[in-house]
Amino acid sequence: MFDVTHFIDMVPDLLKAFQETIIMIGISLSVSIVLGLPLGILLFVTDKGLFWENRLIKSVFGFAVNLIRSIPYIILLVALFPLTKLLVGQTIGPIAASVSLSVAAIPFFARLVETSLREIDKGVIEASIAVGATPWMIIKDVLIPEAKSSIIQAVTVTVISLVAFSAMAGVVGGGGIGDLAIRFGYYRYDNTIMIATVAILILLVQAIQIAGDWFAKSIDKR
Amino acid sequence: MLEFRNVSKVYSAKKKEVVGVDNVSLIINSGDIFGIVGYSGAGKSSLLRCINLLERPTSGEILINGKDLTKLSRNELRLARLKIGMIFQHFYLISQKTVGENIAFALKAASMPANAIPARVDELLEMVGLAEKRDVYPAQLSGGQKQRVGIARALANNPAMLLCDEATSALDPKTTVSILRLLKEINKKLGITIVLITHEMDVVKEICNRMAVMQDGKVIEEGDVYDIFASPQKILTQEFISSVVSFDIPKTILKDVRGQIVKILFKGNVAGEGVISDTMQRFEVKGNFLHGTIEYIQERPLGIFLMELQGEDSELAKARAYMTERGAIVEVVLHV
Ligand SMILES: Nc1ncnc2c1ncn2[C@@H]1O[C@H](COP(=O)(O)OP(=O)(O)OP(=O)(O)O)[C@@H](O)[C@H]1O
Ligand SMILES: [Mg+2]
């Protein structure tokens, strides 16, 4: 069932696929942090009772986030082909796949950030308001530090979701581990590749989770 | 001077309206340590939080030195808050920042130049007795120490006023005493007006000079702490005071009472026992002490005696009049 010589032959392909997966995840994670973090903060601070309370902004962005999150990734991927073409010039390959991965991950991560911020004791925010802090100071010195550990957990969850999504992107030629699993494992009934790719994905997810947990814990001062 | 002018706060939660503060008018003078007492839900926190507009009053005015805080713009209000410190029952420190950083946060809010911050932080920590804890995180401190950090943060920008919402309720009795002592010192040394909420009359007796009693969002009684302890007017006030100063007579004693029971109060330095023994000698009255104590409120003695008096009604009346003349406050509690 597992053919060692075939596996050794395929190592270069596996490495390339692994590298492509890392590129996809790396790009889309960076984009989702850069855009999703502010979006999550915005969703939180425009909520009722907070210092930038704003029903309009809260509901417009809340709706957009829900909208994207309600579309299954595989449909989003196809629906975004025109945008992908516009941005990257093509619809196959890891860079192209990063577009839809980012679009899917931004609202996902933003909601997780919002939830993390909601865990902060309201009293701490109030105490900062009472001290005369500006909203920016509160975001920078209270909200982000207090939620930091929980936001790192959110990053971990997002990365793991991206691993799963990136494998799906492989189905339509996004490259990466998923692509390899489909092309060899599924279409060619190549069990060795199937087992190898699944093992790589399992190890990858485990490693991300362990690293995330450790990091989140190590920076928490509570 | 802080003045509440017809302040009301109505919360609208799920279709229902809850009155937190009901048309309160109150003056708190500069330099006061003002205590607000009342049962849970009376509106104490709501009233206190109206002072720095953490809660915006539904109607009425909050005047600090004649300036209405409710009329300020967002940024003016933020600047006004720099001069109103606040401490909380649960401290509310930033858990991911060190003690020093927590205090520096308040200084940054006042735009203090970065190079002046460390010295000021050290000075504040020195004042609250935590000089060696600057680089420690709040999780490593005891409750009393956390409250000291809270106090240092509140005092960072030299406020004129310090608001304390049940600041000692989460602390053990010994720590409570040390925090109260610190608050008193702050009031004396820095001349900061302190408004504090508590449900412990001991706290009021210990440090307040003026107080208000709240019930159902209203202030039902207010005044000098000593006067209120000596002669509480409202039943609720009496209830609160009885936790510190007891006038209760055991039922078994009441059963055997002949004549009348009187409560005799001596305010200040009147020598109570002397007055009473003089009275017994002068009039055809026999007296029996049921209870006697001297309470120190604001370091002023308050003598409280409960006596059973027997004799002709006319003699009893004369005896009471005589004691009143000698400075006592005499009240007939029971007449058999
Ligand atoms: N944010 C809020 N929303 C709705 N109702 C509130 C809110 N805050 C307070 N209340 C209500 O207002 C009333 C007064 O509450 P407040 O917290 O001022 O009482 P308190 O005297 O401080 O009580 P405690 O001693 O329990 O702290 C209560 O009936 C309370 O339920
Ligand atoms: Mg309260």
C-alpha cells in the first residue's frame, strides 16, 4: 500500500507542494491579519456602549462579514476568479489562490478578534476611559495587549482553517498539498501520495496548534 | 465644589425603564471625604459614575466649580477626567502591563513627555508604598497592593477629586484599614476631595466627614457624619448606624422594665456619667443603666446611654429637662 521507493521519488514534488501551501497560507494569513485585525477592532468598538458606538458602521461591516462567511469557500473561490484575474493576472497557482483565501480569512479572523476583545473585562476599558485616555490609547494599550493571548489563539485557528481551505484551493489548480493529493491520490489512485499528503497535513495542523498554544500561553501575564 | 443639580439617570433595558438615580441634588465641598451609603441597587454607583460621566445623566447638571460637565465636548470631557481619579472594587488594572506601565498609561493620557514619566511613576509608587513593585505584573500582587496601584494610577495627574466605588469591599479588614488610612492621608496631604461609596458604616465612621444615604435612587438623608450618627432621622439611616452603634436592648431585659426607658446622648466632650449622677441626686428618680458606650466618630466622642428611669412622671420630666440643660439629648424610647 505504501511504496517507499515511489515516496522517495516523489519527495521533490511533495516539497514543492508543501512550499506552495506555505506561500498560500503565508500570504493570506498576512493579509487577513493586516485587514482583519482592524476590522475586528472596528466591529468591537462600534458596538453598543463602547467609545465609538455607531449603529450604521457596526451593521454595515457586520453584514459584509456575515455575507462572506455564509458563502462556502469553494463557491467563493470560483466567484472570485474575475477579481483574482484582475489582481494576479491568472487564476491558477498559489498566488492566485491566495486572493480567495484572503477574502475568506479576513472576515473569519475579524470575528475571532471581535470575540477575543469581548472577553476583556468591561471594567478595565471603563477604568481607562475614567483615566482620560484617548480611544487610540485604549486600542493600543488596553484592547490589543489584553486580548493579545486570545488573538494569538485566533491566529492559530485561522491558520488551521487556511490549511484546510488551501487544500480545497488545490482542487481547482491552486497548487500545494491539496493539489497533489487530488492529482495523484484521487485521480491516479496513488495511495502512497494520499497517505503522505494526509500525514503532512496532520503534522502541519498539530505543529501549528502546539506552537500557537505555547506562544499564547508564554506571553500571557495573568 | 461638586454639585449635583436635579440629576436623574434612567436606564432603558429591554423595554423596561429602571431608575438608577432619581432627581438628586447634592453639594460636595472641596476637601470633603464624602460617604454615600445605601443597600444594593440604591443607585450609589450610578450617582458616582455620573460625576465623571461614565454614566451620562438622563437629566440634570453636574457642576464642578460651577462648570457643567454634561455640556462639555468629547475632548473637553476627556481632559476634565484627567482631574477626576477613580478607583474600583475590582481594581481594573491592565493585566498585561506592569505596575509601572499601568501608571504610565495615565500619565500618557495627560500627554506627559516620555522622559518625565519614569520619575513620576516612581514618585507615585513611593507614595502608595509599592516602590519595589514597579516591574511586577498585577497578577503577582495581593488585593490590597492592586488597590494601591489603582490609587497611584488615579492620582497620577494630580486630580482634584477621587471617586471610590466600594474600593475596600474586596479586601480583608486589616487591608481595608490600611487602604482607608492611605485615602485619609491623600485627602489631608494633597487636599483631594474624596467621594466614596460603601455599604460598611465602619468605613464612613472611620474616614468620612460628610455623608448621604440613598434609597431607590434618591438621597434620603445627608449631612455631617457625626450629626447623622448622633441623631439619624430616617429609619434606613438608623438601620445602617445600628450596625456600628447599637441601641438595641435585649427582650429579656425589656420584660422586667418598670418606668421608662430613655436614650441619652452626649455629643463631644460632655462628661456623661457626671451629668447622670448629678441628676439622680437632684431629683426623686431612680436610674438603672441598661447600656452605655462612648463611640469615637471623626475622633469626636459620642456618649450613648440607655437607662431605665423610675419615679413620678413630674419628677421624670424635670430630670429629663435638667439633663437637656446640661447638654444631653434625651429621648424617651419606651414608657411602661
Ligand atoms: N447599565 C445598567 N443598565 C440597566 N440598569 C442598570 C444599569 N446600571 C444600574 N442599573 C440599575 O440601576 C439601579 C441602581 O444601580 P446601582 O448599580 O447604581 O446600585 P448600587 O447602589 O451601586 O448597588 P450595589 O451596592 O449593588 O453596587 C439598579 O436597579 C440597577 O439594576
Ligand atoms: Mg454599586
